[in-house]
Amino acid sequence: MRVIAAAPGRFEVEAVAAGHDGRELARIAVALGARYAAVAAPSSLEALKEGLRGHPIEAGAGDAAIVEAATRDDDLVVSGIVGAAGLAPTYAAVAAGKTVALANKESLVCAGAALTNAARASGATILPMDSEHNAIFQAIGDRDPATVVSMILTASGGPFREWSAARIAAATPEEALAHPNWSMGPKISVDSASLMNKGLELIEARHLFDLAPERLSVLVHPQSIVHGMVGFADGSMIAGLARPDMRTPIAHCLAYPDRIDAGISPPDLAALRRLTFEEVDEERFPALRLARAAMFEGDGATAALNAANEVAVAGFLVRRIGFGAMAGIVERTIDQMRAANELKSSSGLAEALAIHHVARERARRLLA
């Protein structure tokens, strides 16, 4: 909302969507002058309608309403639904040939081949809105992707960067949610603390930029100023720098290929004085190791990884399991599915969702 407000008269909002807070969605729809508002939870429809009373804004509820919000008559769709719940509306927007600003990494993690194939068939454009992928997208520019020899995503290291393995394993939800640099929702914050979020971003980058998995890597960068780096065949490296503020990648995608004022200044490098980088310790952060292995294995494994992680994170947030148990649930889910020959790569949306469903059920049984 702040990016749109900072560019008055430039954007018109066709539709907005949310999960279950109908009252807040109504407030946002009115503030943005949207024509349609959709809430995923049917039980929240009345609150949405009540909040829209007196305003000429259509309202809908349920999965079909969310898909309608993503496929209305618009120029660009921002896909920012957290988790696999964002897959169906994102796929629908891509299949309809839209320009999609993708902030929902799980869509490519669950169904990377299906989504990129649909984009090629429809002529859709996918703009990366995650800060790391957006920085890399800008760094590559119009250069030949075949000249890219390495791609590095950076991670702040989260709240547990300097903790011992034993202390990390015993971390509480409150500690996991206390990210040092970014303000995010609970699921993404936990993923950031475990570095699973960075693993999911590696998988997303593999599909966004069509790069071989062995050319992708992660460095810990506590200052969160350098978001991504691209190494080229001639030995040069180009990095994307910005403050740790989502207004920058959002503004870039909304106005692309133009530039607009996002209400935030570039980093003051003299004031920062020092930017540091370090290797990731995958013994203390096994989620990244699991994500990297799944990326090499294929779409079936990455879909299972994502689904099992969603279940594990939900269990941790309600204190059913400890922080250190999450990676174990993910690993055992993938192992069980591999043994049962359930990790076949998915070529379509239905297959990806089927793998997701099986993985969630297996992870839930392990959680119990």
C-alpha cells in the first residue's frame, strides 16, 4: 500500500485478496479503491461485506474467488499468498498470460516445471518480487543467461546466526520470530530462522533463471544490504544492493521497466563502513542441506519438502514440537515418499498438488 500511495495516479487496483481477515481486507480494498475483494475463508465473507457496505466493491469468498481475483482484467498480478495456498491462483494468472510479480516462492518450489511451462505456453511474464531474486534479476539485466556461471543468494543468518546447535534446537517460537532485519509473518520468520527460507529461494532461483543447481549457492550476510550476486564467464560479478525493505523490490516490479520513488533511499555505504560474508553452517542449519538435496532430486522432492515443512512449522508454532525437530520431520517425510516411489516429478498443477497432499498427510502422521 505504501508503494502505491507514494505514486499517486500511477496505479489502479482491480482486486485484492486475503486469507481470513475480512474486516482488514475491506479496509484495504476501500483505501486502494479496488473493484473486487476476495477472502479465502468463507466464514469471513460476512465481515468483508460489512466492511464494504456503502462502497461499490464486489466481494467473494473461497478458493474460486481467490482465483477470480488473480485472473480479472488487469495488467499485473502480485502473488504474495504464503505457502502452497498461493499455487492455484498463481498458476491461473500465469496460464491466462498475465504479468505476475511473484512473491510466493512456494509456487515454483511445488510446481516449478508446470509453472514455467505454462508461462512459455501463454506468453506470461514472471517478475521476481522476493528481494534476493529481484536483485539478481536486476543484476542479470539483458545479459545472456548462458554466460552466468554462479549465482549467490544472501541470508542474514536470522536470529540464531551465532547460536550453538543445542541452543538452536531448544529455541522457542518467540525467539524464532524475532528476526534482526526483516518484519515478516510467522511462517516466513520461522523459515528464516531455520534457513529453510533460503533453501526454498535456491529452488525458486533454479526455475526463475533456468540455472543448473550446482551453480547456485548461499552466503550469510548479516547486514542484509547485498541481496544477490551473479558471476559471469568473464570473471566479473554484479551484485544487487538495497536496504532491507520490501518497498524496493515491490516498486521495481510494479513499475517495471520504469523506476518510481519507493519512499526509501539507497544504502549509505560510508555509514555502513563494512559488509561481511560467511559460509553457512549446514550442521547447525540442516534445513538448507535438505532443500539443496531436494533441488537436485527434482520437483517431486521439492514439493514434498515444502509441504512437510509447512506442517512442521505449524506444529512448532503451537509448541507441539521443538525447533530442532522440524528438519527431522521434513527429512523423514521425503525418505518415506522416496521409498514408496511417490516423488515423481510433476509436469502439471494436479500432479504437484497431489504430491503436496501426500506429503502433508505423511508429515502430519509423523508430527502426531
